[in-house]
Amino acid sequence: MRLSSEQLAENLRRGLAPVYLVSGDEPLGVGEAADAVRSAARAAGYAERTVFFIDRSFAWDELRHAASALSLFAERRLIELRMPSGKPDKGATLLLDLATHPPPDLICLIICGKLDRKASEAPWVRAIESRGVWITVWPVTTASLPAWLTSRARAMGLQLEPAAAALIVDRIEGNLLAAKQALDNLALLADGESVSAETAMRAVGDSARYDVFQLAEAAAGGDARRALRILAGLKSEGADPVLILWALVRELRALWQARERARLGSSAAGAGWNQAAQPSPRALRRAPKLPLARLIEQASRTDRTIKGISPGDPWAAIIALTLGFAGALQATQDSGRVPT
């Protein structure tokens, strides 16, 4: 059967399956689902646990022998496969066999990243869905994160005020591991009282999981404040200005192409189109009014500044381009200095 992570606890209370697949790209959710399976297995007497890390060099005969061998220390065993790619390649047949003909007194737990449509249709995955349990872990969206935080806090005996939940959401930038850490800290600070924004401020560091794509999305969407916060985080983490510029230019080109397709009344995307970037609806609404030509020219000047061909400070140039893209500044001829 296929379950969400929220349904797993009740399913485990009803008994254990011979094989579990936990897939998803949210580390906290995947980790907690796997922990729940391990805990239930231990409680049921599966005392011995063997872990295999699956990569291209993995010898699948090791798993075959482990699954068929008799245990010297425990009658019941848990075999755990950590397979980030979700693609077993040569091991697919073995996983299919383990799902359809599970050895007695053995539970197989497979942990992998998000499975795309093609991977989800693989016979070994379908066999687990039919004979065992497949837990799919989905990221918590920004819109639903306050409710997720409030619910999780309530389960911990914490009462989050709306302002406190909003502050945590703003600080963690979608990083659920940071959210968990924040709630753990609040459990120590709150001492049974309702958690205010001031209490949350003391407990939550700026744990945002910054990346260049978030920066480009914020700038394209006109959110200058968020873009600057992400940019400051990237700079503090030692991000390469070249990589940041690449992400901004990628988004600019995608908007240019979207605007040209709209102008031409065409949905075609030939070899010259950048098909990797997918601007958000908010960015697409801004596209007709954005000075894209001037911004692309400014990006070119910024590139020369970063490479030392033109004078100026690379980070000041990146800030100017980001703010121009976000609409907080006009595109400027001087890419190395923020206009006053």
C-alpha cells in the first residue's frame, strides 16, 4: 500500500510489513518515517540491523547473501538500504524478488530520494506498493508551514502565538530540520507558557537553507527584501559570485523567452530556448513591465566586474543587479556601485 508519512504511525500499530520504501526529498520527513519503521521493528523483536549504502559500485551479491543468511545473534533482522538515487540498476531484479518473496523473519527498509514518474512505475516499486508499504514524503509548502509548525508544536506541548509561527517561517526559509531545532529550543525556553514572537526570536537563528535558485526566484518575483536576505546568506556562506550571476541571468533569459513567446503567440521552444528555467506565475506577471534588455546588459557588465575586466566591487554589482531585477532600483550603467 502507499501511505503518506502522517498515516504511517497508525499503520505500524496494526502490524509490520516485510518491506518498506521511504521516498522523498525532505530530509526531516524521510528521516522520521525511517525512524518510525526502525522503532516498530525493534519493539517487535527485530534486534539485528544491517545497513547497506547503495551506489554504482555496490556489489548486489552482498545484499543477496545477507538476505538469505541465518543470523547468529537474533532470529529477526532488519536490512536497511540507503539508495539516494532511487535507481537500483542491476539490483532491480533482486529488490523485486525481496518484495514478492520476502525471507522469513526479515524486514527490508529502503530509503531513497524522490521518485519521478518513470521510477515510480518500476516493477520493484510496484511490487513494494502491492506487497509492502511505500511511504511518500512530500515537502511542506511555505503556505502550509505555519499550520505544520503549530500542529507540531502542539504535539510537543507548546502553544505558538501566530506572530511566533510567522517569525519562525520567515527565518527558516523552508528548512524543516531548522524548524525542528527551533521547536526543540522553544520547548526548553517556554516553560509551559505560550510562545511569543520575542521568545521565538531568542530561540531561532537565521537557519535559512539559501541557494542561488531561491535568490533568482525572489528577484524575479519582485521580493527585494527576501532577495537581499538570501543574498546576504549566500555571501556569508562563501558562495561564488559567478554562480549567483548565472542563476540571475538564467532567470532573466527565461523571462525574456517567455515574453517573446507571448509576443509571437507561440508555445514552441526550439533549441535556442532555455527550457531549464521555469519562472513563477508572479514573475511572469511582472515580465511585460521589466526592463529585461537593460538588466541583461547590466548582467554583462557585472560579469566583467566579477572577472576583474572592469573596475568595481563584484558584490556591489551583484546587489545592484538583484535590486534592479526585483524592481527596487533602476538598471544602472555603473554595475559596481549601488546608486544613491
